[in-house]
Amino acid sequence: MTREEYDAALALSQSGLKDLAVSPLRYWHRWLRPDREPEEPTAAMRFGSALHAAVLEPGSFDARFACEMIPPAGALDTMDDLRGFLRENGQTPKGTRKADVIAQVQAFAPLVPICEVLSREHAAQHAGKVIFKADDWANIQGAKTALLEEPKIQEILKTGEAEKPLFAVDADTGVRLKGLLDWDRPDLVLDLKTFTQREGKSIDQSIAADIYWRRYHHQAVFYSILKGWPQWQGDYVLAFVESEPPHETRIKAIRPKMGGQVAMLWERARLEIRDLIRLYRDYMDYFGPNPWRYVAEISQVDDLEIPALSF
């Protein structure tokens, strides 16, 4: 299955669950609206895609991504650079167009690096690739190295498959579910996540906040369902790496139980996912491809809706 085929398959995904949790209309707008167009990936999404490829699919990395052209020391850039070079070597600059002066320099000294020429060659060599700024490129390489130096990550990556599409039918509702797993093994699912240290928080506190607010606990339960939980008793593992130096790493598992007891994080996610799948079924049955919008009625503000009063 190609990525395009996976994206086109009508099924409820983890990304869709996030939008459905905001509102059914938000889900319809992003996932079912007939005139929707593919969304442009954000800078963070491009960074994440490159890091995934670098760590999990190194064979495809160079074919998909590249660093911007970095001029070598002494490369000629401006008209003043080009004309100055000619004069310093006893040549008289000719013409007012930059292209003419570049041609004159190349005819006199073919091996002298010229920024504009190098940029054209670089663009042709890397046509169709995602191009990163030098700082972002360095961070991708640093994050990749930090992850691959971890013995546990090395062990996990000895066997498995990258970007594995999985489909399942929810037994309770008949809703078709889908997911694209970063790294899949019979006994384990691995997800790579980048994070940024939050102001005033430690690394571990920053990661804990990301797990909750980015709903990674939902992802753990959802992907486990795709794998066949509760019959499937494997591990869902998150490998976190800081997107900027020093690229700290943490490896976290989200499991159904802790110390023999039901884990609250897992159980809360499980119940919320059950509600969202039923909500998806109800709206799909009632509205189908039409906008998922009920007529708004007047409702009184509940004290519990106000954060300052919900204690």
C-alpha cells in the first residue's frame, strides 16, 4: 500500500480522533469535506518526517531530503565580488548583467566557485526533495545520532518494519480504524517523538506534558487496538528526542497496568477513545458526507465548564 492509498482509505485514524475530540464539524472539515485539499506540512512536520526517515528508513533519506547549498569559503556572490575577482587577475569586467559577468569569470577561471552557479547545480541535483536550512539539518543529524546511540533503540530496530499501515474493524461499532505505525514488530510498536523543553520545566516534566496534551496516551491505546489488544500483549514505546542540542532522549512505555493495577492514564484514554468512536459512528450514520453540524440551541454555561471553578 502506498502512502497515497493509505491516506485515501476511509477509516478513523488517530489524527482524526484528535480533530473529533475538538468537534465533529472540525473532523468533517479536515477529513470529509469534498473540496478539501491536502494540507501543507508545517516546519515541525517536515522535521519529524526527515528524522523518521533518517532513523527508521535510512535508505530513503538521501532520496527525499537535503541540506541547503552552503557556499564554500571564498565563493563569489555579488557583482562586486565577481568584478573584483576579474580586476585582481588583470581582467576588465564586461557587461552590466550578472549572467554576463559570471560567464566571463567562468571562461577565465572555470574552477572558481560562484554562488549562483552552485545554487543552480544544487537545485538540479536535489530537485523534488525537501530542502532544510543548515541549522535544521544539523539538528536532524544530531537528533538521529542521539536516538541511534541508545542501546534500547538499537535493540528494537534489529527487527521490524517501518511505516506499517494497519487496519481493523471496531467490534462494538463496526467502525473501520486505521493507523500508520512508525515501527512495527509482533511484540512492540515504536513511535518517535521530538520535544522541546518547556519553560520552567525539567526534561521529564516537559515530556509528561507532551504525552498528555498531545494525546500520546490515546495513540498508545488506539495503536494497541489496531494490533489486537487485549489479546495482543505487546508494548507501546515512545522514543523522545529533543529537537535542539543537547538532544536529550527518553524512552517511555504506556501500558494497561502499573504494579499489577489498571493504569489510570491508559484507562482514561481507553474510555475517551470508546466515546469518540461511538461519536464518529453516530455522526457518520446521521450526516454521512454532509457537514456534521447540528442547529445550535441556547444552553446555560455550566460552572464546571469554567476552569477556575472546576475544582
